[in-house]
Amino acid sequence: MKRLPVALNGPTDPGPKVVALGGGHGLASTLTALRRVTDQITAVVGVADDGGSSGRLRGEFGILPPGDLRMALAALCGDDTWGRTWQRVIQHRFGGSGELSGHSLGNLLITALWEETGDPVAGLEWVGALLEAQGRVLPCSLQPLEIVAQVRGVNPHSQDVITEVRGQVEIASTPGSVVSISLEPSRPQACPQAVDAVRDAEVIILGPGSWFTSVLPHLLIPDLAKAIIESPAQRILVMNVAPHEDTETAGIPVAEHLDFLRAAAPAIRLDAVIADPRHIEDADALRHACAEFGAQLVLEQVAYSRGERPGAHDPDRLAVAFRTSLLG
């Protein structure tokens, strides 16, 4: 496995150029961990969210859903007073029962700067500058995407029937088992700056996150997938913790999650797969599945301890696992 320089709070070494792909809380955990490892971070964020504040703004203004982009920016805020303050401000969600109820201030700020600049990337750069974000945040595509899933057993009385389920919110809560996913439009345009970042990266990280709605969609964008597959960068996959509590993957053995990855991008190779041994039912099966991708299985305790934040990655522990993977 390739060995790369890793920033260890030294005065001169900025660490490797890392691109992290995903969305939601999983990507936020990755970015928070990466800030302990390197100063050169780019987040490439999914744009298929159709629920909550993001869904409302997407429907009203025809824009990219801003919520996951906001969460990535918040994760990259500094640990000083300015950073901690702005992190709270952009995550602030309005209460009450009026038109602003449920909206996040950060979502509104991003929407405003998109209207001012007329450019999704430029608008995010302005927000990042205001927050003094310690990294760059880019959308995976410049057009809003819709995830379409083929799901078996939506109707409990017809377990073998395949049903089409559309939209991130519906897929994330479907009672059936996802068989496959696709995107609409079927060949979406990748964000050019995201493709450039991937091609320039020394490390590419996928996951953790909702498997079908946050991780795999990036591999269904042709130009972005091509850049990931062809990149000489080290590729690291972070498996979810408590995967059986995620309705998207409930009942699917962890090793079989990689089958869906292979279906989305048959040519992809991996260098390392990070998994928490406390959340793996069969480490040998997962190790064998990793080997088919050319990957080393890195077993590290990356989840919070029991009772802290169930089902979530601990950024401090995840940072240690990244160092293990990068340094071999």
C-alpha cells in the first residue's frame, strides 16, 4: 500500500491532498477527522437530497439542495472562536410555524450567494471564505439529481415483487431491500472542479454514509467515476458502523455492501477499507471481499464508545485509522 506524508501538526508539512466524497453526517465525520491529518481537503458532496429545508429550497428555486454542502462547510470550520461561532450559526435551524420554520440559516445563506453569483461553485467559495473553512466544498454535479431505486419487498405481502422507489427520502425509509440504483438524469454532468480535484488528489476517500443515497451515487456520474477509477491516488473506503440499524442496508451482510460498489463501478480498485471490528459480523468474509478490490482491511475501533453517539464515527478515532491507512 502506498505510503504518503501525513501532517502531524508540523509547521511545514501540509499533508496529502485528500478528496472525500459523500454526504450528510458521514461525510461531516470524515472531514472533521481529516482536519487532524492534513491541511489539504476537498469535499465532493452529493446533490440528490429532496427532503426538509433542502428539498423545499430545491423545489422553490430549482437549485442544488444545499443541506449536505452546508454540513460539509460546518465540519471544516476552525476550532477557534470564529470557527466555532460560525459553525453554530450556519447550523441554526428556525423554529416556529411560519415560512422560515425548519429552514437552516446556512441553507438560506448558500441560496442567497448562489443567486448573487449565479455560480454554484463561486457561491460556495464565498461561503467558505466567510467561515474561514479549512478546506474546499464542491458539489458532485452542477444539476440536482434524483436517485431511483429498484426495491424488492416494498409490499410485505409480495416479497418477490420489484418496485421502483424514487427520491432520496423515500429510498432511505423504504421497508424493502434495495436491488439497484440509478440516477436521473441518467448521465449527469459532473462538476468540472470536482473532477479536477479528484485527478489531482493523493488520497480519495469514499464513505461512510448511507450506502445507496450518499456513497454510491458518486460512482454513477460518468466523468467523476472515470476520474476516481483512473486516479493514481490511494483510495480508501470507510464502512458504516451499526450498518444493520440503517434502513437502507438492514439485513445485508457487511461484506455484501461491496457487491453494490462493484456493480456501480466494476473497474474500481481500493487500497484500504476501514471497518470497526465491533460492527462486523464476519471479518473473514469482509477481508475476502476487500481482497477482490486489491484492498487491505484495516480493523480499527472508529465508532464512539457505547452510550455516546450510537451508529456514529468518532472523528478522533477515525483520524487515527486514516493515519494507519496512509502510513501503512
